[in-house]
Amino acid sequence: MRYNIYPPGFEGQTVEVVTSGIGGKAKLYLNNQEVISKKKQPMILRRNDGQEVEAVWKKDSFGIDVPNVIIDGSLIQVTKPLPVLVKLWCFLPLILIFIGGAIGALIGILTAAANISVFRLSTNITLKFLLTLFITLAGAGLFLFLASTLHLLLQ
């Protein structure tokens, strides 16, 4: 998904955050050019006055949701945070971490990330809840299938 942001000092320039779906890494674009940084280094942006400023990501919700960005020391909110009830609903599959070991953790994290991606879509709220219910049930079913298959193979 693409999110336009409007940091101070960049008036008239296009600044976008682009995410690539479930658990994908966010990318920052300035005037349709991807801002690339070296590992563990901040991104460098050029403001309208020619001054170079640093930009770093600030992750939220265990790094699953769309991150915010800090540009020149100012926190820029990319999207509105999801309500607490929605986050609890989306993170419900994380229970598999505690009961399912590594397989449960993998399926729980992927299912929670898929649920959050659904709630970032611009569609009916009822449809979002139904779709995330289906995703959660499918994740639980996949976990049960894999766990029982692994149990049978190890006997």
C-alpha cells in the first residue's frame, strides 16, 4: 500500500511510504525515487532549503503494522493507529506461540500480520472482521493439521 506523508520542510515534494503486504519491509520514496540507506544507517533526505536531514523508521505493534518515520527529529505518523480492540482481535492468533512451539509461532505471527493487513484496507468494517475471522480459523486449522501430521510422522 502507498501512504502519502507531509513532513515539514518538504512542501511541494512527494513523500511516500510504501509497504509490501504481510510483514513486508516499508520503503520511503522522495519524488518517486526510493530513498536507500546502508545497513543500520539512517536514510538521508534533502529538504526544500537544500539541507540534508536524517530519517529513521519507528516500528509499532511488534513490527507487524505500518511503521512510523522520524524525519529530522519529528515523528511523522504514516497511518492512524488501529484501535486497541482491533489490535487485540488481530493479535489473537499469537496465542499459538504459547501452545504450538515454533510451528505455532510461525503460523500465529503470519496470521496476525495478515489480519492487520486486512484492517488497513479501505472496505466495510463488518467484512474486515469476517475476513480476519476466516484467516484466524484457517491459521488454527493449518496449525492443527501440521501438528497432527508431525505427531503421526514421529510415532
